[in-house]
Amino acid sequence: MARGMHRHRNIRLTNLRAHKKATRARKSPSKVKARTRRDLNIIAKIKATTAGTGFSSEIQSWLSRQLDKPFSKITTDEIKLAIAE
């Protein structure tokens, strides 16, 4: 490959890194808002679920991520603490 092509590749990659950084900074606030909104919706679904019935897979996955453990290992007390936050 010619020497000049390497130089242009470096310029292109440098510009790509800068673009990714700017995009991440620009999109971050909307992602935080969406995450907060989604958390509130999941908490409302948990509260609306009647006792004795199972949670949907969406709720199970959310609880697992929040408590950092498999859903089968989560107790009802931990669920109450997770939605109280």
C-alpha cells in the first residue's frame, strides 16, 4: 500500500474517533432520560402485578440487572427494596 494511503487512513480514523466522542456526548442526556422513564414504567408494572402471579420476562430481566443476580435467586424483600428506590 502506498505511503499516502496510510496517512489518509490515520486522518480518517482520527476523525472517526472524534465523531464518536461528540456523538456520545450529544446523545447521553436523552439516553439518561429514556432510562429513567423506562425504570419508572417497570416499577409501575411491578406494583400493578397482583401477588401470587409471576412477573413478565421484561420485569425479570430488569430486576436481574438492578440487583446484579439471577432472577431465580431474588427474594421478595429484595424486590421491595429495588422498587422503593
